[in-house]
Amino acid sequence: MGDYSSLGDVAGKTVLVRSDLNVPLDGSDITDDGRIRASVPTIKALADAGARVVVTAHLGRPKGAPEDRYSLAPVAARLGELLGTDVAFATDTVGDSARATVDGLADGQVALLENVRFNPGETSKDEAERGAFADELASLADAFVSDGFGVVHRKQASVYDVAQRLPHAMGALVSTEIDVLRRLTVEPERPYVVVLGGSKVSDKLGVIDNLLDKADKLLIGGGMVFTFLKAQGHEVGKSLLEDDQLDVCRAYLRRAEESGVQILLPGDIVVDTSFPSGDVTPDPRVVPADQIPADALGLDIGPASGADFAAALSGARTVFWNGPMGVFEVPQFSDGTRAVAQALTEVTAAGGLSVVGGGDSAAAVRSLGFDDAAFGHISTGGGASLEYLEGKELPGITVLES
């Protein structure tokens, strides 16, 4: 449980908890409930202590108005199953349903409010509009617990402004995330290896820039690798490429060489002539990374590279991984991501710290059949993790410290 001593005895109090319940849905079916499961300990601890727990969260990116496909109703049902108790569901966030639902709670009961992003004030850049919505949210509760790590990098009403209006505390999930990230940035145990993938170099610029001074090795895969390969003068065919980042990649390669940090790029690539889609059968082949045909595009690191990456991770004491090595959703292009995931489990088994940095990486390890417990930590917030590792200030954390 987090440290809620600053709130005093929560029994009989209404506690507003900002959780991250932004789970993937197929219609109304939840395809990965990892974020809901991660939110349960804080909610349960507060309920067990006698609080009336009111959970607020978002799902997807609605445009400040209700949309059926982004309703949290399926999440309320799953949350109730995981808690082993009924979760009351309000069909709005600060309207009549929310007030009636909150008023109807007894000590130890839990309610979930409808998607907070159905209200334009939640994400408004206008501080007055955001503040007015935060006032309404705050009026529902006696105290606030911030437990949605996936949104602490956002200056939004339910994350930032509410904390200024109520006695507040950091939830167990957020506290754990911050502790783990500090271990990655403040005197990490060595050897320290960072694995970066995903589609774009531009998404990871700040992380590379900050961690080049901290890591011993940097392994690069995924779509972002092709900009590095092109920066080295290699043909990348139809592969994903960010021409405007070529000079940046060259600078990183030079800087790593000068500072003694090893940047490991794949030596072979799995390619196809088109991106996999429902009506095209994949036709993968493995080619050397410096010989990608002009009519092909890279969709995964090759088997030799998977083995090289695993070898580079062997013996590591600290590993941070963000971004898959390829199009892991398609079996023919999932082996590179599987090789990295397997190597991280072996780091964990040997007593090292392995951290999966949320987002697609978390989805990948689960879809490939790995047990969450095989990793040291699976972050619930990809963007928040990256911004922390870039050295940026996270508004949802700094507000709790004030």
C-alpha cells in the first residue's frame, strides 16, 4: 500500500482516486486488463481501510464529449471482478449520476465515474476551464490519491488541478513506478543495458540523449533502426525512415563512440515486399542489414540479431526496454521481440532488474505469452516512463510534492 498517512484516517472519507484504466478494447471486450490489475491494490487498500472510493479515469481519446466506444462500463465490470465486489458505475463524471452514485456509497464501497475525457475541461489548455472542471471533481471527495502513472506527465484536471484542491497522496502504483525509474537513472547497477525499439527515432530522442551518458550499451531495433542504418550509408528500401533525423543519428553514433558506450544495431533484418495486412499472406525473408533490397521493407530484426541482442543482455544487472523489435502482432515478425523479452526474463532470474517500459512493449510481452512476474517491473505508462528518463518534470508528480 502507498503511504496515505498525510490523509489521516480515511475511514468514512470519500477518496477520489485517479487510476489509469486506459485498456485496449475489441468492441466491449477488454483484450489486456494489465492496467486494471495494476490499479487494484491501491483501490482495495483504501476500501479495506473504510474509505468510500471514487475512481476516475480515461479511456482512449474522445474529443471532450461522450462516445459509446470509449465508455468505461466494461472496465467497471472487470474492476468489480478483480476486487471481488460490485463497483457502482456513474454514467457521467460530475453530473447527476456521479453525485447520486457517490452519495450512495457506504464505507468500504467503490464507484467508477464515466470517462473523465468526456468533459472538455479535463484536457483543456485554458487553466480557468480546466480549473472549473477540477472544482467539480474535487467537490465529490474529501481527499485525492494519484495512482494513474500513465497520465502523470499530463497537466490535466484529474491529474494536476484536483491535487491542488484536496489533501493528496501518491498511490502505491505511482510510488512503485517512480522508485523503479529512479533505479534506472540514479546510480544504476551495472552493466546497464537500454533496449529501444518502436517505430520512430523522433519518439525516443530525449531518452537516447539522456541515457547515452548513463548506459553501458544501447541496443536499437524496431522501425527506428532504419534511420540509423541509413545514417551509416546503407540502403533501407521501403522501410520506415525519418530523413530529418539522419544527422541526429550520426551525431549519436559519434557521441557513443567517443564516450565508450556501445550502440548495437541489428546485423540482419526480416523483410517483406509489403506491410502485413489481412488480405496479404506474409512472405518474410532474412537479409543482411546492409543489403535490404530496394523493393523491400524491414519488419523485424533477424534471427542472428536476436541472438546478438540476447548475448548483449546476458549478465546485465539493469535493463530498460521500450519499444518492440518488429511488427510483433504478426507471428512471422515477432521473433525479435520474443528474443529480447526472453533475455529480460533471464536477467530477472539472475537477480538483475529488468524493466519493460509500458505501451507497446507491455502489450507485446503479454501477447507473446510471457508472465508479468517473469520481469522485474512492467510499467503502466510508456509516455510517462520515457519523459521521466528524458529528465523531464512530470506535472502530476511535482504537484504531489507541493
